[in-house]
Amino acid sequence: MKRREFITLLGGAAAALPRTVVAQDTDRARRIGVLMELAANDPQARSNVAALKRGLQKLGWSPGGNLGIEYRWAPDDAVLVWKFAKELVESQPTLSWPIRVPSWQPC
């Protein structure tokens, strides 16, 4: 997946979030659970997080204000992916967002 496609995908999901939650109780903060198969200090991970936050802020969502984001990082470890996925589901976030980065080499 190319970077532009990924950012477009994030923007589309972020745009769908407000429409979904408007019909629900709006006086409580929403929570997003994000699971990435990257290390937290990976440049691509930092770029993905920044794009997600920018998209959400453009739509009026404020991480730390009306929105909480829980991140789980599981680089190259399938056991951790399953463990963290289970943790995120059990925490019952408003939205779960798994991000899988395919392993590919540019030609």
C-alpha cells in the first residue's frame, strides 16, 4: 500500500467516525484503539500516527480532549498482535483500527 493510499484510507475512516457517533451519546469522550505491526519509533509508524491525528483534528476531534487514542505496537511478532488485539477489544473502544503494514520491497 502506498503512502497516499494509506493516508486516504485513514481520512476516509476518520470521516466516517463522526457520522457514526453523532447518533450516539455525545457527552462522553470517544476512544480509538490502534494496533500497528510496527515499532513505535519506526518512521512509518510516526507518519501514520501524525496523519491520523491531523485527519481527526480537521474533523473536530481532539486527542486528549473529546477523543482518547490507545496505541499498541507489535513489530514482527504475531503473538503480540493477537495479545494486543484481544486487549483492545476487551477495552471496548468506540472504534478499533488495526493497521497492517505488508512486508514488501520496492522494485
